[in-house]
Amino acid sequence: MKRVLGALGAALLLASCREASPARAPDKPRPELFLITALPIVWGESFGLDQPGSPALKALEAHYRVTLIDLPSQLPAGALLLAAQPRALPAEELVSFDRWVRAGGRLVLLADPALEWPSELPLGDRRRPPMAFPDTGLLRHWGLRLDAPDQRGPRQQRLGGHQVLTASPGTLSGGGACRPGDDGLSAGCRLGTGEAIVIADADFLNVGSGGLDGPTDQNLPALVSQLERLSR
């Protein structure tokens, strides 16, 4: 029953955000984007159906029909997925996730090793997003290494063609099927017939709420541009 109510609430909130998003021409329907996240970008920390939705969600809704899901096993083949600082997945879901990507899935994964997203929830509360991306071997399986920053603090970095403000971003390195770029902030991976873009920061989504002190006007366009790289 709780899962049904949660899904119903998510649908109502996403529908309200769609109404506030810029309308597209009838001949250009928005493609579907699946979303898995532990960040409070769909629901705030104070649960309620009257929440307006975060700037990040509204930016996504302007380009995509966003569908919130819990687990990778719920994904259809060949779909487009944004996994933004997801919670730890059980082993069978990690296997499903890897198979889904290699079978043609398209993924943007925000894997932050030093999350600084403000929260009023106490440490240890399961509703808090993970303070470090819970990599249980997936990135290593893809040939990537994710390192936490030596020094914490905000940093201006390039993400694709955009200048973004990050907060204590990590560094990606490795080889094989993945090619790190943007000075280690991101990596592009060709996995089977699928493709993944891994970004070593999730705090750059926290715009408009005082979470980042500095210019963030390019942060959300940068995220959309990474998703559009995988669109087809």
C-alpha cells in the first residue's frame, strides 16, 4: 500500500511540474526519461503533494516526460535513464543494471563521492541521500575508478561545453570501455550496444536553494546537454 501511495504521489507531483514547464509544439512530443534518485529533487524532505518541485526537476520536465522508478529492473529496453546519487542496489539489481546498459540502455549516472547537499535530517536517517556514491563494484566492472577530492569546496569546471559550479567533486580515471574527460569530472563509456556517461558530482543539481554559492546558470543546461548526447 505504501508503494502504491508513493507512486501515486510521485505521479501527481510530476504532473503538476509538467503544467509549469514550457509547452512543446504538438509535433515535438517530449521523449521519456526515467529517473532513479535519492536526492530531494522530486520530493522534498517534508513530504507533501503541494511541493512545487525543484529547479532540476522543472528543467528536466521542460525536455522530457519524467518517470520516477525505484529499481533498474523496472526499465524497458533501450530507455534513457538519469540515476542521480542513487541508493545502494542489491546484487541482483546491479546485475540487471549492467545487463540493461549493455543491451542498449542509455544512462547518465551522477556518482558523487563527497555529497554536500544540505539536509535537516539526522545522520543515519535512511531518507538522507548517501553522502558518498555507494559503488559496490559497478564502476570498477566498467573500468572506472572514482576518487574523492583531496580538498573540499566549490569548484568551477567544464562539463561538455558548459561551465558549471560543483561542490567537492570527485575524479574519474581508468580506461577500457570508458574514456574520462573534463579533467576527470566525467567519463563516457561504450558498453555492449549501450552507452553511459558518468559524472563525479551531484551537488551541481542543487541550484536555486542556496546550496551553491556562485554562478549556476549553466548547471542544469549542462545536465540536459549530457542527456541529449544519448538521445536518438
